[in-house]
Amino acid sequence: MTYRQTPAAGTGLITPVLVAGCFIVMISFAIRASFGVFQIPIAEDFGWPRAEFSLAIAIQNLAWGFGQPIFGAFAERLGDRKAIMLGAVLYAVGLLTSAFATTPEQHQLLEIIVGFGV
């Protein structure tokens, strides 16, 4: 017969943490999706071809896919908390600095940081 330990008394905190986590993920993905919505106005304001701006979004998605196994290994080695914090810092730094990008190349490079942070 297998012995099962009963859960600790402090498991009532799981639901609020899950709801908060879902809200954070929802907001971060809404920010990512808004790049597509504002593609034409941003490209026109900066005088960039739409293809250059679209390339930045594509690079972000590629960096996101490339970074997932790297951050998965990082989380297994050093813990989830450190991986989440590093991702949040990369995401915030990438978004904040991409606001100051003046060339398509700068924007594309910074979107790599955003993609790794997601």
C-alpha cells in the first residue's frame, strides 16, 4: 500500500498565485501582440519599411522559441524563481530600450532581448 502525505495547511494560497500568474502572462502577451496592431503607425512615423518592422516581430518570435529550452535548463539548474526574474528583467529592459530605437536594426536587436525575456 502506498502512503500518501496529506497536503500542508498553507495550500489555500495556490489559487491567488495562479490567478495573479495568469494575469501577468495575459498582460505580457497583450504587450507583445500590440506590436502588430501598431505596426503601420510606427513604421510610418519612423519612415521604416513595414517589412523591417515585421522582421523585428519575427525575430522576437524566433528568439522566444530559441530561448525556451535555454530558460528551461536554467530553471532546472538554478530554480524557477531565478529564471522567472531573469526573464522579467530581460523583457522589461528589451521593451524599455526598444522604445528608444531609432533604426530598424536597433529595434530588431532589441526584440531579441524581448523574445528571450518572454
